[in-house]
Amino acid sequence: MAGRGEQRQTWLVLGASSSVARAFARVVAEDGADVILAGRDMDDMRGTAGDVSIRTGRKVDVLSFDAEDPAGHEAFAADAGKRAEFLNVFLAFGAMPEQEEIDADFALAERAIAVNYTGAVSVLHRLAPHLEAQGDGHVVVLSSVAGDRGRLKNYVYGSAKAGLNTYLQGLRARLFRKGVSVTTVKPGFMDTDMTWGLDGMFLVASPEQAARACLKAARKRRHVVYVPFFWWGIMTIIRHIPEFIFKKMNI
Ligand SMILES: NC(=O)c1ccc[n+]([C@@H]2O[C@H](COP(=O)([O-])OP(=O)(O)OC[C@H]3O[C@@H](n4cnc5c(N)ncnc54)[C@H](OP(=O)(O)O)[C@@H]3O)[C@@H](O)[C@H]2O)c1
């Protein structure tokens, strides 16, 4: 991807053991960028790093990163900033405990909030000054259609993603002033570990399709995209169902 001048592009991929993140790393490396894979599963990320660098000849680093350890995020962001001439950020990490399990154990609600909201805000907060200093670049964040409306079967996860969406609106306004785009990606269903074995899945996107849609959206500096695009229509209908009906629906 072209950046300002001749600077070498790097994508920092947060939550790099997600299959969407793995696919995204491959896609951006094929496109000519270096990659920093960051997450908890070092073995998985080393495997991805070897695969991507052999296929594409690009430099792929691996960094340890835990979204639930905000105290470590300042040093992590400084390290990532130093490794890249020109940094772009793809945030893929997330956690979706089943709502019924959350109802029985508040610790799971805390985890969903800590990963999907606090962890994302914490690391983006620490990365923002590096991006501002560059005066260009992209931030792409995997949120969810679940943030568009609180549902009986997914409302804690959905509320964390809704909070994230609002944070990203503000971050977009801040970074826009320095030439950096912020794209909120709202996937419907993707075929990943998170959805493995779940009932009621339909119109499921592959990790590769989702990764390509994310890169395309970054290039176009889109604000918010639904992946696949037709989820925009589905969520428009869902958002407009009157509350007195919606509260009775078993979704
Ligand atoms: N799959 C879907 O249908 C769907 C739909 C809408 C939105 N999304 C969103 O898309 C993103 C990718 O999800 P996915 O479907 O690829 O699910 P996934 O395979 O479960 O991936 C989630 C990723 O988050 C990482 N993660 C969890 N807790 C972490 C922590 N404390 N610190 C660092 N990394 C952590 C996991 O790392 P470990 O391997 O270390 O656990 C894993 O790499 C998530 O933000 C999810 O909310 C997914």
C-alpha cells in the first residue's frame, strides 16, 4: 500500500491468532506491506509469520500482547511504533462468551467488557499519538453488528461493541485532523473459532472475504462498513423494529 513518500508500510495486527487476522496479514503482505503480529498465542503467530514471510518475502515480526493487561499497553505501543517506519493498525481481538453463561457468572461479563471495550480503547489510546505523528495511515477495527442493537441472546457483548463504536467515532474525528483514517468494520457472521458450533448461523463470510473487505475499506478511508455489505440492510430493518415488539423476540 502506498503511504506518505517512500516510507515502508507496516500493518500491526492485534489479536493475530484470529483466522480473520491471519488472512488479513496474508492479504496486506501480498500487497507489499510488512506485518507485526501481536497477541497471546506465540506458537500460532510464529506459524503465521513463517507462512506469510515465505509466501510474500515481507518482514513479519511477532509481539506478545494481552488486551486484558492495559498496564502493558504504553510500552507495547512504543515498541510497535519503533519497529515500523509507517504504522497502520488492524484490531481483530475480541471475546464473545455465551449470554446464558454470562447471566450465570458476572466474571464473564467483565471479561467481555475488558477485551472488547477497555482493551481496545486502551491500546488505541496508546497508539494514537504515533499515528498522529505520521500524518497519514489507517486504523481498521473489527466491531460487530451486535453493537447495533441490544439483543436478548447477546447484549453484554453487543453493549461492549456499541461502546467501542462510539469511541471509534470520536477517535475518527481526532485522527482525521492528522490525515489518519479510522474504519469501523461490522461483520455479520464469519466462519471462525468464535462461531464454531453456534446455532442459527446464516450468510457466513469466510475469513479471506472479510480480510479483503477490510483492506478495501481502509484504502477507501471508509468510516463504517458492514461485512458482507448486505448486513447493512439486515441491521437497518432490525434497528427499526419497535421496542415493544423487539423485546418479545427470541433473538
Ligand atoms: N466470527 C464472527 O462471526 C464475528 C462476527 C462479528 C464480529 N466479530 C469480531 O471479529 C473479531 C475477530 O473474531 P474471530 O471471529 O476471528 O474470533 P476468534 O477466532 O475467537 O478470535 C478472537 C481473537 O481475539 C484474541 N483475544 C481474545 N482475548 C484476548 C486478549 N485478552 N488479548 C489478546 N487477544 C485476545 C484471541 O486470541 P487467543 O487465541 O489468544 O484467545 C483471538 O485471536 C472479534 O473482534 C469479534 O468480536 C466476529
